[in-house]
Amino acid sequence: MPELNLSETFIATLQVLSKWLESEDVPYIAIGGIAVSLTAQPRTTQDIDILIWLENSKWETFLTAGKQYGFEFRVSEGLAFAARSRVLLLKHSNSGISVDISCGSLPFEQEAIDRAKTLTIGAFALKIPTPEDLIITKAVAQRAKDLIDIESIINTNQNLDLARIRYWVKEFADILEMPEMLANINKLLTSNQTQSKSKSSKKVKTINKKSS
């Protein structure tokens, strides 16, 4: 089981959630802190973030099935809120853990779900994004903790598809008119490349010294 800085209750809730999603055959990926913990360094998180691909007309049926697993809205008029924001704000009744389910609609979101990796956590499987796609979601969020998460993912994963990261971050930066988004990711990626070259250079020098 991958190392996670999560309580047994949290992991149990995650398992029930995965059973619900799989039983309804809903394409999904776990994002947020959980995905970061499984992709890079373990870190604490208080809630569960999921991205799904599901037509609006099927939301109600999906949520009805979710009640059997203990998932209910944690806000009044939850469906109306979801219609405006495309986010289902739920809570697991047994554990009290909040679950935010984002309903994807963008080409990148569908791609990220299609490219998902499946990891085994104890007795259940969980789908998470590739490191590249997780970096992209974090770059769009642009919070201070997201930039820290990006740095952690970059430092932990080698041979990243930098072209894919830059392409999609630029797409979102242009649409949102946030050039700083692309500037920030380029800074992080360039810094990592420089550090990697420096480490490789030092390693070669050490080998040469030993050889001589």
C-alpha cells in the first residue's frame, strides 16, 4: 500500500467512495491532496476531491445510488448549486468527511480521466491522474499550496512530458487571461531542469575522479 498520511477512517471513506463510483461505472480520477500524496510526497488533507465525467441528466440517478453508500449533499439545494458550478458538495454520513465531486466538461478533463493510472490501496483500487495532468490541475488552481505541490511532484517524478504540461497550462492561461500561470510553471520546470543537470554533472565528476 502506498504511504499515506491519512487516518483509517479517511481511507475507509475513500474505499466506499471508490465502490460507489465503480458500481455506477462513472469514469473518474482522485485529485487534490490524495493524488499528491500518491504521486509525490505524503501530505495531510481534510477532504476528498474527485473529478468525474458524467452527463448532467445522470447526476440525480448517480446521487440516489450514492445515498446507499452514505453520501449526501452537505448544502441545501445541492443540485441547483451543481448546475451553476458543476461541483457536487457531499459529505459521508458515517465519517463526516467532505467530498467535492467536480463534473468535468473540458477536453483536458476528459483526457486526464482517460489517461488515469490505477493504484492499489490496501483492499481497493483508486484511479489518479498522471503526474503531468496533476501538475496541470495544480497550475490552474494557482494557490500557494498548489505551487508547493507542483514542486514536490516535479522533484519526485522523472521523465515528465514537459511539452504536455506547457501546452495545457498555456491553453488555460490564454483562456483565463492569466499569463502568470504559464510564467510560474515555466519557472518551476526550468528550475528543476537546472538542478537535475547540476546533479548529473556532479555525478559524472565523481565517477571520473574514482576512475582516475
